[in-house]
Amino acid sequence: PWRSSAEITDAVCQVYQKTLLSAKQQSVTLLPHILEALKNTFVAHRHVSCLDCLAVATETFSEVAVPSQSQGVGNPEIGNAIEGVFVAVVDAAAACLSTHPIAENADLARALFEYAHKHALFAPAAFLTAKSDANGGLVCHELLSLALATLATREAPDAMRSAVTLVNSTVQPGDKASASHVWRTCRPVSVDAFFASRGEAVVKALLVSGADSAPRLSLPRIAQTLHAIQMAYNDPGRSNVVDAWIRNALSDPRFPCPDRAVDERTRRAFCGIVAAGHDGPRNG
């Protein structure tokens, strides 16, 4: 019964986090039990503190602690446990966020994207290949679709920032991570497949968000993410498809939104700036 209380769950999660961070590898034997308890509590009650604690567990017990060297989870038993919890938790969060306004569940969205970001960095095999128990699709596609929806939510600045960070880390995971076996073999059917079908929508959402509702502190990361998408999916000399997506979005006279549309001259100038690219800070 106590798990229905957000306050008690928050306190328990703080104890779990301190245990995992202080004992670290010495607490490996406790981890499956902690993961199971957090999963069951979150699925039943959607307490955000469970996601924050799970994010700490994912980072702490993955094979490495830096994204540029991320190869996946080292201990197979722990890796399976982390992936199983990842699938169940994302399915439960997605069920909530897809049926209720994101603005009313902004902290849940923020925590979900931060938790997913830890997987993209520290447990990429789970992030790129795990499949939803709810619909059989890739969990990363479910997450990126939710991130896309969050970019259009004006009343959730923290969730928006976390959504942009997640998109950025999937497109630009870092040079060494990109060269790893996990990313080289799994990216084409996961991240690249998503952008092949939804890339234009992502670019438009980033542009609209940056021009309209995004917090000022998010603008450099939005610009960096747009540049990363250009670098990943433009094909110089053949088809600069991302530049075409940018032009399509900015040619709309209602950009960024009907009640705050900007004039054509401003849109053209903005298009030139964005199409030129922006080499923002490295992922971190």
C-alpha cells in the first residue's frame, strides 16, 4: 500500500540511489531486486522518482561510464534485467503520455527522456534493439515519437529540453560510440529508420520550437541538433534532404504558428542561418 504514496516512494528511491552510488559494484547482488521493485512501483503508480532512480542504476551498472566508449552492459544478467525494466517502464509511461496531455505530465516526460538518454549513452544495445511488449515496435521509436510530441508542448520547458537532448544523443552519439559494433549494426534499423519516416516532422518541430516556445537556454542545443541531423542525413552532391525539410518548414507563411507568424524576409534570413549549420557544443 505504501507504494501508492509519492512522498514515501520518493524517500525510498533516495535510499536506493544512495545505496547504489555508495556501494556501486558491491551492490550488484541487490540490483535485480531494486530494479524489480522500482519497475513494479512505477508501472502501478507512475511515480517520477522511480525513473530518476532507474537512470542512476543504468549509468552506474553499465559496462562503462563515458558515452564515447559505450558498448552496452557488461554483465549479461544485469543487462537483461536493465533491458526488461526499460521496456516495461517505457511502455507504461508511453501509455500515460499518449492518452493524457504532456503539459499535465511534464515531469513524467522529463524523467522518461532523461532515463532514455542514459540508455542511449550507457546501454545502447537495449536502447537501439529493445521491443515494446505493448505493440512489438522498437522502444526507441516510441521514445522518439513522444519526444516529437513534446517539442510541440509550450507548457513543459524542462520536458522539452530533455526531449531535445534525447534526439541529439540518438543522432550524434559521439565519434567512438558511432564506430562501435552496437551502433554500427543497430543504428540503420533503429534511429535511421525512424528518421527515414519521421525526419521531416522532427526537423519542423525543432524549428517551430526554437522560433516559438523553447526556453532560451535550449536554443543552442536545438541548433546543434539540427546541424547533427544535417550532417547525418544530408547527401552532398545528390540530395540534401534535410535542407529541403528546413526550406519546406520555413516557406510556410504561418511559421512558426498562425497567431505569431513572421514575415517572409525574416523566414528567409532564418532559413539561411539554419541551412548554414551550427557547430554547437559536443554531446555530454
